[in-house]
Amino acid sequence: MPLHPSAAQALLAWQARVGELFTVCHAGCFYRARLLADGHSMRVFATLSYSPEPPAPRVLMQAMPNRERFLWILEKGVELGATAIYPVITEKSYHEDAPALAKQGGWVRILQRAARQCRRAVLPRVGEPLTLEQAIEQGVGMAQWYLDLSPTPLLGEPLQGAVQLFVGPEGGWGEQDLAIFRARGVAPRNLGPRLLRTETAALMALSWIAAADNPLHPGEAGK
């Protein structure tokens, strides 16, 4: 089966090799396929009974932690359904080497490996570091939430449409950060009474959202 030009272009971003397995979407259904030797056609061999992609954008805005933590968040965030991940510069974030790491392409390689491993059909995006104001501006039109010790739980209401989620740094949000959120109408949400590390909070929140997007039924896990 010949590849649609858009699919061929997408596989370039994945740096797919001849013989590699990948997930493809057609008319709302997802399939597993193998890239054939000519590099322009594929052989479909399985239909997936589930969607590996969320129903709407799930954008993680992560206050920049140190290098090791951010790379871990990238990998696991992709596996948990994030469609884009951006490092955000806040009052207490760690961001000294963020621009250099992004230029090295290390972030993209981690996304590619994680997306292949969990059979994603669309390669998530990792962006350059943003200021908090820039990050909020990118999410205009989405439900915009930031994690804090708020009385409102993260999933206190059904998910509808795209979500932009802000996760704070070690030490929490600064007063200036909170003032920006209030001024721009970004709503606080909580994950319960425990004070979590930044990488734990990010992945716990994405897990909750993924479970709401794709509730498992007995016998479906691991298929």
C-alpha cells in the first residue's frame, strides 16, 4: 500500500527505517504497519482496537527542573499521552542549560524512542523554553490549569476539548507566577493532599487525564 504524502512526511520526522513497525491512522481507525524497502509504501498487518492518541491536545507546560528529571518527564510524558511538552521558565525553575540541550536535539531523540515504544501514531512536540507569559499565550482557547494546593481537584469535571497543564518547580510557584496565572485566568487544580516532587506531579496528572481519556475495560490492558 503506497504511503500518503502526509504520512511519508511524518515518517521523516520519526526518522523511520526500512522494515520498521509504526502506527498509522486512517478514517479514525489505527493500524500497525511495516515500512517496505522502497521507503514509500507500507504493509498493514494489524488493526488496533484502541486509540493510542488522546481525543484532543494534552499539552504539558513543565517548570524546568534539572536535566535528568526533565529527560525522564519527556520520556514518560510521551508514554502517558502528552501531545506536546514545553519547558517553562518560572521564578524558581532550573533552566541554566535548557537552550543548549534543546539545540543538541537530545530532547527530540527521547521523544522519538518513547513514541515508538508505546506505539504512538503522532510524534509529540517538544518546544524551546518559554516564559510563563509566552506559555499561557500559546494555550489560548484551551482549558488552562496549573497544579497547586487548590480545593478544586484536577478532574472535578468531565474533560472537554484541549487541555494545557502547568506543573510547578521544586519549591512551588513564586508570587509573581501566581499573579500571572490570576491575571490570565489560568485555574488552579490539585492532585490531593500530598506535596509531590515536580516529576511525580507531572506524571500523576497525565496518568489521571489518560485514564479519563481512555478508560480500560477488563482484558484490554497490554493489547
